Amino acid sequence: MLRVFNAREGFTTAEDKLPEKFFVPLVGTGPTAGVAMDRKELEDALNIFESALFASVR
């Protein structure tokens, strides 16, 4: 719902970005130590999502 609102208000993928901290590997010793998001993988997933979202709105 939030993405539909943002699209209606003129927001584009250029404004739909995560903070840099999501792409920096986590420190520590737990199960997520060293884990970070991959920019290309996220970009590909968002492109698929947005294609499906906007196809259903049209």
C-alpha cells in the first residue's frame, strides 16, 4: 500500500533506496556476522516487484 501511495505521489525508484548501513557487513559473532545485502540482487528484486506492481495498477 505504501509503494502504491508513493507512486501516486510521484516518487520513483531513484528515491526508493536503502541506507548505506544495509550494504555494510555486520560485525559480531552471531549467525548474521558478516552478512550484508547485495546491491545487484536487491535491484533485481525491486525491478521484478515494481514490474508486477505497476502491471496490476494499469
